[in-house]
Amino acid sequence: MDTNQPNSGRDADAVSRMRRLQLERRTSSRALMAGVLSVYITTTRDKVLETELDSLIDSFLLVQEASDGGASRQVGRLREGRALTITGQAGAGKTRTLERHFLKREEFAGYGDRNSDCVLISVSTPSPCTLRLLGQEVLDELGYDTTRKLDENVVWEMVQHQMALRGVHFLHIDELQHVLQTRNPVEIRKVQDTLKRLMQNKTWPVWLILSGLPEIGRFFADDEQVWRRSRHVVLNDLTLEADAELVRRLITDYGKEKAKLSVNEVNGDPFIARLLHAALGRFGIVIEVIQDAIREALMGGANSLQIKHFEAAYSARTGCPADANVFTASGDWWLIRPREGLVREEPEDEGDRGDEKPKTRRTSKPSRNAKPRDRRNP
């Protein structure tokens, strides 16, 4: 027997075992990551929003009770709808937070299903936005299909009719800042007046939920009647001083509870200061960076969530050079501008310069005049 010949059977068994173990690890990682991505962690801002949604629904029920009692002539402006705005910077988590509340509230049972009898529908403002295009979005969500182009006044007459026909009392309009970005005062005023008429319709008043960037908080500011009947929820940026414990809880809940990773290396204030800066202080982006770092850890087979995982996640999100990575940069890391990660310093071609003065080129180097979010340096 030639003992120098390879044992193909034993090799095959070893390879099969390696494949099986690798598959098990990947399957386990995928399952853990699915849990990380699907969980919704409730915070105090959810309680604030829940209270305001309760108030909006109470105002609706007050009108219904007055109408049912035959007192519609006596309630006056109580018959008008109300407006609730939810504002915050991009990445603050407005859309997901609202969707979570819409789905969990029994008053909005069937939300998102066009075949249900849900009293709430939600649309996203088109960009660029006109009154006609916004009305068409609402009609589409109401399930009314048309192949011909309708004039804006006809569109909104049909919106009012279809909302009453479908029993829809609440209209959520997301990304409302697209209306303001048209910079056309006539178009903006038309949208304001049309939404106001929806709220004040005597036959079928509508309650509005408007979400978007901070500037929409003053959408009805010029109309005192509507302004007095509007309430506001502001999702502010996070700060180390006020929100360190919240961020620590997010790291623990996602990393330790859901992904089964140790988080000891990434739960101190110095690290949290860097995480907040990297995420621009936006709640939704903080969660995304944590989730991306967890994915890096699970894919690498790590047992703990480490700074290097956040470094890799941030690098992938921004494309920044190594010396401009917020999580590992030395010195004045708080001067790094996360949104400029893809900007590079371009080498000057001496042969093309001629007698012209060299052009100023943007680089990823931070400005020394930038204000730090927090000066605590790990």
C-alpha cells in the first residue's frame, strides 16, 4: 500500500465538514442580523408622538360626537380638521417612526392595505411638486386610477369625493418640504390653501399629518386660524450631554441583546461622542451605523462589537480616506465633516497649469473654523 497517496475520502469529509460549519455560521449570522434589522426600539420620542396622535384622534372624535348628537350647527369651528406636523433633519427617523405608530394603532387597522377600510392613507410628496401632482398621488393611494391628465381643480375635487367615499378621515403627507423647494410662491400658496380647504370642508373635514424637514413646521404660520389648530412634534438632533444614555441603550439593545455580541469596547462616552459626530447627531443614522457595524462584526465571526467594526462601517458609508475616519482619526476628529467623505484632493497637472493661478480644490481635510460637536477625545 502506497502511504504517500492522498486519502481522497478523508479530504472529502474534511471539506464537507468545513462547508457545513461555514454554512451554519453564515445562517446563524443571517438570523441574528435579521433580528437586528427588524427590531424597533421605543424611546421617549415615541411617547411624545403617541400623545399627539391621541390628541389628534380625540379632536376627530369630538367632531363625530357633536355631529351624531345633531349639534353640527352649534360646534362651529370644532367641525374643522386639525393638523399635526412631525419635523426633523434628514436621517432623524421620521418616516420609520410614523410608520411604526400607524401600523400598531388599532384606530388605523388595515393601514397600508388599499383594500381595507382604514381611515388613514399616507403619500409621499413628489419632487418637483405641483398641486396637481400632489393631488394625483393622493388619488393613486385612494385606489382611483385614471389614464387622462386632470386639471388641478378637478383632481382635488375628486380627492375630496374619493376620501368621503372611502371613509378616509386622516391624510399623512410625507416629505412636504418638496412643496417649499419649488420656490414658487404661487404654487406654495395653492397647496397651502388646498390643504386648508380639506381641513375646513363642512361635509367631510380631513385631519392632516404632515412630516418633513424643519421648515414645514411653519407651513401654516401665515394663516392664524389653521396655525391655532396645528400641533408640532420636533425630532431634534441627539447630543452627548442629553442623549448619551439613549445611544448606550441602542448599542446594548442592538449589539448585545439582538446580535449576542459583547459591547464593552463601544459603550463609553468618548466613543459615543464619535458615533454621534459620525451620524450627524441624527437618530435614524445612529441606528444605521450601529447596524452596519454589527454586520461587520457578524460577517467577521467576532464575539464582540469593536471600534474597528464601526471604522469599517463608516468607511463603507462615506468612502473616506483612513486619516479622515471619525472613529479612528487622531487629533481634532470633531472637525471632520462626515458628508464630505468622498471629496478628494486632486493632484495638480503641472503641464496644464500654464500661467493661470492654481484653482482652489476642495479636500476632505476639515476646516479649522468648524465648530466641534463635542471636544471629548478618547
